[in-house]
Amino acid sequence: MTPLQNLFDPELLAQTAFAVVVTFTFAGALIAVLPRNILYNVLGLILCLTGVAGIFLYLGSAFIALMELLIYVGAICISIVFAIMLSRPLHLSLPKRHVPKVGGALGVALLVFGVLVTIISRTPWQPWQPAAERSRDWSVTTLGVYLLTRYDLVFEAMSIVLLVAILGAIIISGQSRKRSS
């Protein structure tokens, strides 16, 4: 035994670390639900999801813990904070809707829906196969290779969509601030 193991019991340290992570997770969940201020709710959600990543890390799944931090805390929660910060204050009245714009948006939505239904109905779907026939290597290495080679365009497209959404929110907020001042 090393001198450090003589001072601290590893099992007790692991249980204490787990208790701290679970406490952070529950505290974040309560903060995400109880306050009336939406910014505090989002900050509580960030704390809760960070605690969930800590639980995954405790369970020995570092990849899922890092994806939890990257996707949920890093992308979704920060996007929610941007949306809150760039949205119109609740005490201001909403502008009236223009009927031609609503009709145009409804028409485009129906057109996109029709195209998607047509694509789905004309696609030759493969029948379900038992797990033994479709088993593949789903290790972290294989997933990483797929994400960086075969499916890299999908992730780049999602990042561009997120960037366009953030830029659109900034432009819209800038226009509404010019009108209100």
C-alpha cells in the first residue's frame, strides 16, 4: 500500500465522490425547476447535466460523459442562454401578425411536409433483421472513425444550422431594439 492509500480508503473516496456528484445533479435539477427566473432555470439545467456527465464518468464511460458535456451543456444549454438573452422582454407587447406572411409560412411548411412524405413513401425500406445478423463493432474507436469520416458532413451541416440560427437571433434582436428605441 502506498502512503496515500494508508490515509484514505479508496472505496470511501469513491463513495464520497459519487455522493458529491449525485448531490450536484439533484441540486441542479431543483434549480432547473423551482425558480421563476428562466436564466436561473437554465443555469440549474447546466449544473444538472454536468452532474449527469459526472455519473457517466463514475460508471467508466468517459466517451458518453464527454459527449454529454459537449452536446448538452456546450451546445444546447448555451443556445438556450443565447435565446434568452436575445429575446424580447416579456413586458413589451407583441407586434401584430401579417396574414400574408402567416399564409406564406403555412404554404412553405405544407410543401416541405409533402416533399418529406413523398420521399418517405418512395424509399425502399429494408426489413428488420435479428441482432445476430446485423451486429457490428460499435466500439468507441469505430464510432469515432464513422463520425470523422463517413458522417462528417452531417455534423458540419448541423453546426452551420446552429450558427445560422444564432446569427438570425442576433439580427432579429438588433432590428427590434432599433424599432423600440
